[in-house]
Amino acid sequence: MSHHHEKPPKTKSAKYITIGLITLTVIMFIVAFHPFGTIITTPFPKDEVIIAVSMPFEGEMAEFGIEYMRGIELAVEDINDEGGIRGVPVRVEYYNNKGNVTLAKAQFKAIKESGVPVVIGALTSTVTLALAPYAESYEIVLISPSATSAGLSAYGNYVYRTVSSDFYLGAGMAKIIGGRNETQNVMMISLDNSYGKSLKYAFMNEANSSYPDMHIVSAISVPDSNTVNTTEIIAEMKKTDPQSVLLIVNPSQCIEIMLAAEKEGLDPTWFGSDMVTNRQVPQEVGEYSEGLIGFSQARRISDPSYEEHYEETFGEAMMTRDSIYGYDTMIVVSQAIEHSGYTADGIREGLDLIRHVGLTGTIVFDEKGDAYPSYDVMRLQNGKWVDLPWREVLTFEKKAAAISSAHGTSSH
């Protein structure tokens, strides 16, 4: 008699269970040891991953557009040095929209026809808002490193931004200006476009609700152009005699206004939104611009080596820090593609899950595609933009909070 026992025949169900367990084990092994950590089921480019960029490289906003492009270029260099995205090199296709809405729309249609699923841009809120409905309709991810209009929050499917809404920056501007003196007269000059209106509303809402002793003695709207009627503005300044003037205008308009005020011997404390925090203002206004306080999205660079890399690559020191938003935006887009694939829906999924610590700080998107808020305050000193020490910024904010509290209001 044999001591070996015959194995009972496998049933179909047992066979399928065995196959299933083997398949599951293989999948788990691939996920655990796959070089990119996730498996994507949609087609992925074999030769190059193309990302479109829509920015102005000519016209009023060219200086800013070039800065964002430089950051994007440095990011692409770093990505490709590390092996690209899933082993495939990245290439950027640049579209020079010149700050023109009609041209930007036509280019966006061309991007759709080319099959590229993601566009970094645009620069201004006006152009980005014009492209947002097309991004939703064409199902192309549009992610801006700079557009701050609160109106963009209405587009929550395919539209993202790595900067926070004007709602937060406008309120922050009111806190800083409100913290200077218990009683002061403020004049506001703002662009008559979505950017200017959004910041104006946020500033005035915060000022009126929290700082009743900060009087908005004049609020002038100016056209979105490269010129401005300084005669009307100077006459209003002489009439209202503001202690502080807030400029939410284009760089060339800021220059014209400040030069005209200097000529008339006017010397208020000047404040400016992120549009005026560039190199043109100190270069063309000169000594009179010293002390101008500017507000911007957070620009304190977390990695000092980035500035060295920038200078080595472009042969000049960084005057403004807009490029770091171009860099971080390119990085989060590449990470989203690596994680979830080269489709618009895959990129959306990746961006919704992203938790990235970049040059600008931590980037996390809310349900509206907005980045969480942070801003910096700078001052022109010796012709250069210098960050205000946080101790000084906090002093302004504490004084503002005390003023607000004394009047029984709460800051938002």
C-alpha cells in the first residue's frame, strides 16, 4: 500500500481563486516596486511629454512673463536631469499671448487641436478668466502661477492656480495699511478690470468692516492700459491730501503717477500691489520711489541654491521672484502627470491629491482649485525690493488687530 495520498482534483472555483491570488500578488509587487509607484491605464507618450505655456513675452507684462518662463525652464531642466516623467523627457511649447485676450483664445484652440491636455497660464487675471470657460469646455487643465482674481474660484473642474485669491491679499493689504496709524486718509487708484476690482473690493470690505478710522477719501478707477490721466489723479491728491496712496495699477501707470506726484511736491506713503513690484519702477522713478511698500504672493525662497542656479543660467541676479511660481507650477504639473497620467482627468486627479513643498512653500489645492493663502510685504530700499522682516509685518498686523478690537469689530 502506497504511503502517498492522492491530491483531490481542483474545482473550477478553487482554480480561479488561485489565479486571482497570483494576479493580485503580481499587481501588488508591481505597485510596490514600480519606479513611479503607481500604474496608469491610459496611453503615455513614448518620446516626449509636452506641456503648453501661455504667457505674454511682449508688451506691458513681458517682464513678468519672461520671469515665469525662466522658472519653468529651470524646472524642466531639473525634471529632465532626474530622468523626465516616467522616463520620458519634458518639452514646453510656449505661446506668446502678448496679454491679448483674443490671441490667447485662438492659441488655446490650437492647443486643444494639438492634443496637449494641460496649459500653464495665463499671467493676468483678465486673460486667465477669458480662458477659464474654454478650459472647462475643452476639458483641458489650465493652471496659472499668477492670476489672483476671486472670480477664478467659480471654475472648479479644470482650472487651478498656485497663488491665492485676491480676497486674501486685499484683506492683508488693509491690515498692513490699517496698522500704520489709528486715523488716516487713504487714496486708492485701481485698474478697471477683474484684477483691480477684485483687490479693491477685498481691501475696502476689510477696511470698512474692521478699521473705521481708516478713511478711503478717494477711489479712482483707471483703464487697463499702459498710460493714465495723471492730471485728474494729481488734482484729486491735492484736494483730499491722503496720508497713504495704494496703487493697484500696471507698472507703467505706477511710474507715471509717482513721477507726476514728485513733480508737484506731493509726498504720501506709497503702497502697491504685486503688479508694481518689479524692476521698472525703481529704475524709472528713481530716488522718489524709495520706501514704496509692495504686496505680493509669498516669495520667500525656501531653497537658497535656486537663486545661484538662476544667476548662473541667466547671467543676472534675481530682481523679482516671480520665477519661483513658474518653477513650482511646472513641478506640481509634472508630479500630477507622473502620478496619474497624461490626460486632463488624470492631471486633475493628481493635482487634487498633491501635497508639495516647493520654493514658495506648501502647495495644496482646495475644492475650487485655489492654493491656500500666504503673502509677503516688501519695501524699496536702495533701488531694490527687500522683504520686510516678519517682526515688522507682525507689528503692523498687531496694531491693526488692536485698532479693530477697540472698535468692536473682527478682522476676517
